[in-house]
Amino acid sequence: MLIFRGLYSTDKKPVALTIGNFDGVHLGHQALLKQLRITAQPPGLPTAVLVFEPHPREFFTPQEAPVRLTSMREKLELFATLDVDRVHVCRFNSSFAQMSAVDFIHALHEKLATKFVLIGDDFRFGNRRSGDFALMEKIGSQQGFKVEVMRGVSHNGIRISSTAVRAALGEGDLRAAERYLGRPYSISGRVVHGDGLGKQLGFPTANIQLKHNRPPLTGIFVVRVKGDGLPPMQGVASLGVRPTVKQNGKPILEVHIFDFSGEIYNKHLRVDFLHKLRDEVKYLDLQSLTQQIELDANNAKQWFIQHD
């Protein structure tokens, strides 16, 4: 998979293109990418995805922007598994935000050699979100490229969307999130040094670097850990601000991996969230916290016995 930074390409071969934020790369996104591949196959067009960084809402209203489901690295890794040929990561800044809808469409055609565009039915683009499917279809017919729209995907009457995934995660409903994503929700990152408290308490943890300070879920979870040539490993994870030991702390993802004592600092791991055990709680002292951690670990092991 080729990755380009911006609206340009060193390969002038015409492409089949789709556009969006693709946060979470959920089943709706996956259906869109599948349809793109199907349409691209007869003429032999490479498939290309245009995404924005940061999310436009993070640019315009950072305090009100939704929490991210996936970092850019996670998004690119998921695109690769879905056989996307090219990804264009477009920097969303003031200059790009001021681009008119008409200029945006012409840029797709002229800079990316776009031959076919597939967009979701709710996609808007250009300055003040003035562009829509009708405008792109009109200009496409003039410039010689085809535009199609794809309707959303639903599950039990609920439209699958990044918003629906965030809502399920926020409620601790990991099964619903998995149904919308087509896989367990996961966070991946590099293992970094922590303060060593888990080891002091008898439960050493791998501290996973978070790319954003607002994770879409918090609490204590049953998890499976994968990555960097390691076999899948079972564990229990805490994702939160650790109120017992910190005041006004930033969210931290700490994973206690069962029956593991290897060196994994700087390894890039993926943590799959399988089941929520409980919410984060502030305890009176470290002894009470240690007792609860032991109970959480036992409950997680019991969950694996029942579900694996």
C-alpha cells in the first residue's frame, strides 16, 4: 500500500477514489471500500482513499470534537488489511478549509487522476461544507469521471457510524461496538516506561502510549494483546486516570499480561478490548487497590475460561 502526504501522486495512473475521515474503519466504511474494489476491478483501476488529518472538527472546534476511535497509524494498518492500494493523507489546515467545493473536485481530477469517485450519502466537502454528491456528479460528468453514492449500513435498525461506535464504547457495551466494527475494539501503541507502581504492587504492567488524551472508553477490561512477533496473550487492562494515585492525571492504558515476564519496552502492541469488568474507582489506600487488582485479574481469567 502506497501512502502519500497530500493531494498529489507520483503515479499518474487513473484511480478509483473514496473520501472521508474513516474513524474506526467500521462495517459501513468496510462496505464502502468493498464496493470501491468491485467497481475498480473491471477497468483495472487502483483503489485510493483520501483521509484528513486532523479531523475537520478537531480543526474547527477542538474542544467539541468527538474522541478518536483510531489513530492515523491504526487507520492505515486497517486500510492495508482491506487491500487498499493507495492512501492520501491530506493535512486539514486553514488553507485547505478555505478551498471551495468546486476547486476541491477539480483537484481530485487533476492531481490524483481520478476516474471514479464513491462517497457516502452524508459526505460534504469544501468551504462551509457547500459541496455534495449532486455538485460532484455534475462536475464529474463535465470532466470525464464517474461519481456514485453509497447508502449507509445498518444493524438492527441502527445506522453503523463512528458516532454509534463511540456511544457503545462510552456505555461499556463492547459487544455492540464489536458488531459495528466487525472486530473487537482495539488500541495500539508503543510500550513505554511508567512509574513502576504495578510492579511494586505485584502486578507488572505494559504501559501503552496513547496518541490522544481522550480515549473513547474508560474502566477495567478483559483484553487480548498482540503484536511484534509475540503470540496472542491474555490480560487485564486499566484505561483511565488512576484516581487512587493521581490527581488530575491524564488517561493511561496499563495492561497486566498473564504469565508473561519478557522484555517488551518499545514494542508496538495492539490491545483488543473484549469485556468490561467495572468502572474506574478511587480507593482509600494502595492495599485496597491491590486487593481489587487481584480480584480483577481473577475475574478476567475466569472470563477467558468461559469464553475461549
